[in-house]
Amino acid sequence: QVRLTESGGGLVQPGGSLKLSCNAVGMNFRLFSMSWYSQAPGTQRELVATITSEGDTTYADSVKGRFTVSRDNARRTMYLQMNNLLPEDSARYYCNTQPLNSRYWGQGTQVTISS
């Protein structure tokens, strides 16, 4: 059974940084492209960043130059380094495969940017 567990969220001031982690069990992690998604209250879940099994990355325009996605296949973990955070980055962040599988959604991790 696949289980994705997000962690690393928190409350930080504008301009601050956070590093999110997504740990995967029950799947051959190295074979999958993986993505980070965000969802603010009252909005749809949005794609933030993707990293392929080969390590190629893509980003939403809103986070380019500020966020960096990476992965450690030995640890079955994907990361999202978030720098220069803005209030509009506040959301719950989730990871999933790419293309996503609705059965794989975890609980997410809350990121709140506020002074």
C-alpha cells in the first residue's frame, strides 16, 4: 500500500525559508515522477513543482527562482526548499506522483507565512 507523508511545514515570516519533505513507502520511488501541490482555503489544489525520475524539474511561474524541488531515491524522499516566502504561499502542501493518483493523497503539511 502506497503511503506518502509530508512534513516540514510551519509558521514563518515573509522572506523566510522552509524545507518540506515527502517520504514514500509501498512504491518503487525511484521510478516515479513526483510533484508538490498546494491548496489554500477555498481554492483548488495547484501544481507547484515536479521532479522526474531522471531529476528534471519544472515549476509553477509563481515559485520559479524561489522554490527548489529535489529527491533522494535512497531515502525515498522528495524535498521542496522554499525561500523568500510570500504571504500568498500560505497553503497546505501535498505530494503525489505525476501524473497524480487520487489514492495517494496524504494529510499534507501546513505552511503559513505571516508577520
